[in-house]
Amino acid sequence: MRYALGVEYDGSGFRGWQHLGEEGGASVQGALQAALSRVAAVPLEVICAGRTDAGVHAVCQVVHFDTDVVRSPRGWVLGTTTYLPPAVCARWCVPVADGFSARFSARARRYRYRLVNRMVRPALHRQTLAWEHRPLDAEAMHRAAQALVGEQDFSAFRAAHCQARHARRELQWINVRREGEIVEVEVQANAFLHHMVRNIVGSLLEVGAGTQDMGWIGRLLQGRDRTLAGPTAPPEGLVFVGPLYPPRWSLPAEVTLADADAEK
């Protein structure tokens, strides 16, 4: 039987999603597999929708796992959460067809980056908020970011050690807005390159601070040279909101495409 599981986590205390063995340090994947295995009383492994880096959080990471062990969806959720560290919980569990893949069935993935924009660093919520002391023009950042929308080569925003076969991705939308001291960047794409969101945010910050003009982002994109772009933004402000799947998989609404979007 195959199950899909929704997982929420604070990535602050982990070396990232991927389990790299005992030498690799604490990982979300390692903690989740250990908890599921205790519930099942046999070893289990999971496949995720998208790996996150050290310090990056998730509202609803989706994984799938296979097992012959019989447990109710409620049993998987409550039992797994019991054995997870406080920074991780299972939110829901749904039986799915064998053809479902948390990674390959996803049509889109969403991230949110939030930072405090003021003279002094934050004390509250510092694990989930980045900080920028320079005054930022969020409207200029939003307008500059629209050059990224569409299917493009994102080499300029790709980590040097990214293992993806190519840098072409379809960025479906990106929004930048301000609410008081908080500046928020939300982005959705079919998939992301390693550090792609943090590298985009790092470059948008230069536009927002006025050190680069609004056309700079488009020029970076066309130039495909990572060394000319802004620095990688810190991980604390980045949250993987979750993937999106076609309605036919009957997953919870928060990870399901609207019918109109699914038909595109």
C-alpha cells in the first residue's frame, strides 16, 4: 500500500531534508523515517516532493511511502508525530494509488520568503524571519521580479554545486509585498534549482535597496552568470509552502491544483 503524508517542520535544528547517514547530522528525512519505522515496526523510507536546505522550513512537505503494514491514516499521523521531535509533525495521511509519486506527480511547488526590514535585527520569530537593515522598496522588487516569469534558463540563480541536469524552469508567478516591517516574496514554479529562491531574493534585495535598477534582474537572467548576481539570502526566512498535484490524486485542498490550473 502507498500512502501520501503531509509534513510540517521547523528546519532550524536540521542539516536539511536529506538523510546522509550518521555522519551527515540530523535531517528531517532521517527523523521522519525513524518515526514511521517505529509505528510500522519495520524499516520504512520516504520520497519527498522537494528537498530543503539546512535552516529551511516547510508548511506542508509531501512524502510518499510503501508498506504492507496495516494502520489507519489517523494512526499513521498520530503515531508518527508521537515519535517525532517537537520541530516536526505529520499533518495528514492519505492512501494513494501506486502510480503516485510525491516528487514526479507534482505539477508545481511554492515557496515563501519573509524578512524584517528595519534598523535592528528581530528577537521574536528569528528562526523563521530573515533581516535586512537597508530600507527596501517592495514595489520596485515586485516589478523587477516579473522579468523572471515564464520558462527560462535560471543559471544566474543556480548554486554552483546544483546537480540538476539543466537550468530551465517554468516560474509561474512571483509576488513581492510589504506589510508593516515585513517584506514577503512568494513564488511558484514547476520546480526549483538548488538555492534558486534564495539567490533570486538576494538579487531582489539589491533592487529594493536601490543599489541596482529594476532592469538588472532581467539582465542577470539573460546573462546566465551566477557570479554577477546578488548574494544568497539567509535560509531562516525561507519556507517551502508545499507542492501542488492534479485533483485526480484526491489529496487535501492545500496541495491540490484548482481544476482550471490542472487542465493547463
